Amino acid sequence: MVRKRKIIVYISTSADGFIGRLDGSVDWLDRPRPKGNYGLAAFYKSIDTVLWGRKTCNMAVDYQKRGVPGTAFDTNVKNYVLTRSVPSCPDPPGVEFVNEPVKAFAARLRKTKGKNIWMMGGAGIIASFLDVGEIDEFIINVVPKFIGEGIPLLAPARRSVPLKLLSCTRFTDGQVKLHYSVTK
């Protein structure tokens, strides 16, 4: 039996539920991290594909241009950027721009052999996948910091999506990792 590839949102939010400041900045994430970096390395071993929204990709490209360490696209995994219009400039190395309906794209991805799929974000692309039933799990690292305003985890829309708590992990620095499955 072929195991279904899961699409998993693995993301950090502020304690007030934002994934970034209004300008996209994530400076509030710059803080000492415990050994094991909240399990990110173990999670990374479970995936071979990363899904990016266009704005999140643009931010990553900007970080690369400014020489921020660790911001290059990992060419050992497949990186897809979902966008309404495919740019005319060449794709960054290891990145493929995709312009197709979310449901069809997710079905195509799930049919291919491989590991799980990381939904990197942002809020618009997460909401698009969630609203068509294509998110399987959320792993939300809640950082113990209020930032007051910013980009919410999900783009606003009227929805009611039940979640089942799979685990809750508390770290010594007060960060909490919540792992949910989406009830279908």
C-alpha cells in the first residue's frame, strides 16, 4: 500500500497568533533556541517538498540578496512557489513557480512518490489549501511573545475547521509546540 503524502503546515506564531509583522518581518523570532531547535531538524527529515506562497518566496529571495545566513533555497528538496502569475525571470535555483488550481496541484503532488510536504506559508496560501481540504496537519510553534499586530496564521475568511490535538510539547524557554490533525 502506498502511503499518502501529508501536507503539513509547520510554522511559528507569536502568542497573539501572527506569523509576521505587517511588513513581513520576523525579527521577533530572533532569540536563543534550545538544543534540537524545537524538533525542526527531525521534521525536516520527514519532508522532501516545500510549498511557498509568492510573498513568502519574495521575502526569502530578499534575505538571500542581503546575505542573511541560512536563507538559500535547499536544492535537496523540491521547492514550489504557488503564484497567480509565473514571473518572466528565471526561477531561483531549486525553485519551480506553479500557477494551477490548488486542489489539482495538491492531487498531483500526492500522487507522486515521496515524503511529506511542508507548507511553508504564508497566510494566503495556507488558507487556500485549507479551504479546499488539502491541509492534513498543523504544527504550530507558539513563541511566548506578543507583537500586537501582523500577518495572521490564516488569511481572514469565514470558516470553521475542526482540529484534533495530536500532541503538545512545552519547551524550557516557554515556547509551546501544538500538533493538530485537520478533522475531515
